[in-house]
Amino acid sequence: MSKLNIEVKKVTDSRIAEVDFENLSFGEEFSDHQFEIRYDNGAWQTPRILPYDAVPMYPAISTIHYGQAVFEGMKAFRYRGDKANIFRVDMHYDRFVRSCKRVCIPEIPREYFIEGLKTLIDLERDWIPEAKYKSLYIRPIVFAADQTLGLRSSKTYRLHIICSPVGNYYAEGIKPIRLTTMPEYVRAVKGGVGDAKVPGNYAASLEPTIKAQQQGYTQVLWLDAIERKYVEEVGSMNIFFLIGDTLVTPPINGSILPGVTRNSVLEIAKAEGMKVEERPVSIDELIEASRNGDLKEIFGSGTAAVISPVGSINHEGQHITVSTTSDEMGPVARRFYDQITGIHHGEIPDEYSWCTVI
Ligand SMILES: Cc1ncc(COP(=O)(O)O)c(C=O)c1O
């Protein structure tokens, strides 16, 4: 199917029969094949599809010292039975190259990335779980491959795309999560790398996240790094508030990750004629809206969970709660969840051209 010259080496025995598709946890199982392309001698070389296997490396490989690497997270879904749908591949590609630019990794041509991915997913289509809400998580990763302790941009890179079948994020039911701010920590500052999908952002979030979890919260709600007053995002999700009848979310300002799901929610909301505001939201505004009953819903958006309801936020002992507190997703969040998952699986027409069906 590919216009590109991709070398394909298939496995002799698939491991698929060993996988328990009924009980998948996130990112623990990997499909049979991986896509690989090397950047050597100033150019991207012939793309290859190989059996999923170890990547041998020397301890001096520069990526593990200085973190010159970028990744993405996207999904393929079962589409109307036996077809596969890669969701919003163009937007993920665009974010991937923007992230690469920020850490001096050469741009992979669009057709290499997209054709390579389509060929891989075509080969791995049996690995896409059949049940609704399950999917094949796709993880592209590119990293510096020079052996050097010199702090400089690498001259060689390796790009891999691997796939992992993942379960319904809501195996236990759709329960609202509890967030807390951690004003003593910040995730990112404008001018840094918060808007790029680079591994170090996630390493830096581990300590505060563990502390939040020890205090009984699911995730940290990050505040801005300067005033520690404006809401930014959650661990791997962007955040939305329904205040009165207006859907409000922090703007893409250089320190938060421009989420693909965030964009999908905004597009749907605008198409439905909802009032939408992308603007700074202070924690004080949320405390006030919670007190006077105007804060109707809070939810996170991200590829892994799609839409995740938030029941409460702790900020230095003050509790922000939604007025429609219940054990379920609020009606507005539910509408977005149903729309997006319906488009994923081809049950709702793809009016936005978000699906790459193969
Ligand atoms: C820090 C961060 N924010 C937001 C998101 C949500 O982005 P997306 O909807 O593209 O998955 C993610 C996940 O990729 C993330 O890691």
C-alpha cells in the first residue's frame, strides 16, 4: 500500500495469542512489529518495519545524558468492524515536528511519518482490540544517537514507532478524579519546553505527582510558574471548566502542551454553538465560582483517557467542587466523550476529517 520504499521484515511467529485482550493495562503489551528510521550522514535513511525487539545502545549515547528526544502518543481504533482508524494523525505529526524543532532534532518528512505509520498499522491491524473504547496506542519516539559526552546537538538519530494494545481507561467505571495544586512546584515556564512533548517534562512531574498521590489525590493541577495563580493543565491532560453555560480552558500560551483532544473538544463545542473561551483561569476565580454554584463541571482531555471528569480540586486546603457532584461524568463532558469515541469507531460521521481509515 505504500508509496514509500519501506523495507519490511515480518516476524515468523506472532505473539498475539499470548495476549489477554480482556485484561489490558496501559502500555504493558507490545505488538509484533515496529517502524524504524535512522538519521545518518545528514539525511533520513530507508524506513524499515522490523520485529519488535531490543535496541542495542552504548552507555555514552547522548540521549540518556542530555535528553535530546521527543515522543508522541496517538491511537488507532477498530472502525466499523475490520477497518483501522488512526485518529488525527496530521495534528500529531505537526506537534511531533514542532517538538523536534525545539530540541534541534531534524524534521522527519510528513510522508515518511504518515506512510510509515499507515504501513505499520495495516500490518498490525489484528492487534487493535475489538471492544469499543479499547484501542492500539501508538508511541513514536525519536532520540539522539551519537556516542558523546559533549553537550551538543547529535548528528545521528533513531526514530521508532511502537504499538501497544490498551484497555478501556474506565474499566472501573467513569469516576471523577480528585486533583490538587502543588504551588511549591511548577511544570513549565514560557520559553522553556512545556509546550513540547519531551521526556524531561514527565521526569520533572514524578516527585510532585507521587506526593499528591500520597495525600490521596489522583494528579497534580499545575499552576503557572510566575504568579502560581493561573491554572495550566494536568499530568497528561488539558483541563476544561464549565462556568455557568460557558466552556472555559486555559489558552495555548507556550507552557502547556497543545492537546489534540483539547482541540477536538473545542471544535465540537464551537460547531454545537456553545459559548467557548480560551483565556487565563485563576484558581481564585474557580474558588469563587465553586462557592456561588457557577462551576458546573470540570474535566480533563487527553489521548489516553479521552475525557476524564474531575470531582474536586484542593488548593491549599480550600476545596473547589462542581455543583453537580455525583459519581458520574457530567452531561456536557459526557456529550464530548460520546461524540469523540463515536467518531473513533465510525459510529458518528467524521465531519471534521479526523480519521485516517485503512
Ligand atoms: C502534558 C500533557 N498535556 C496534555 C496532554 C493531552 O494531549 P493529547 O490530547 O494530544 O493527548 C498530554 C498527552 O499527550 C500531555 O502529556
